[in-house]
Amino acid sequence: MIAKFKALPEKLSFAIGFTLILAIGLLLFFYSLLFPIGIWTVMIIEGIVFGIATLFILSAADKRNSRLGKKN
């Protein structure tokens, strides 16, 4: 699965990770307005999504650092 993260282009990987971090709070808020959802359920879902988003962002940072390191 990590190979799939690394196969994405740098900018796309960063954009996906950043969008996940920004959007999950808003989406869960709107979902909680429609359906009763517990705070622990929200925390677990946010933790999983933040973990996946972190993988995307770290993959993009690794690609950028390795690309810039080759130029120097």
C-alpha cells in the first residue's frame, strides 16, 4: 500500500493529504447533524483519516526532499 502512495506525483499526494485534513472535520459535522453520532466514533474516524492524510503528506515531502537533494 505504501508503494501506491509513493507512485502518486508529489503535488497530487500533498493535495490529497491536505484536503483530507481540512474536509474531514466539516464532513463529520454535517453527518452529525443528520444522524446521531458519538464523540468517540468521531475521534476514531478522524484518527484513521488523519493517519492516512499524514502518509500522503509525508510521501510528498519525501519525494520533494529527495528531488531537491539530487540537485545539490
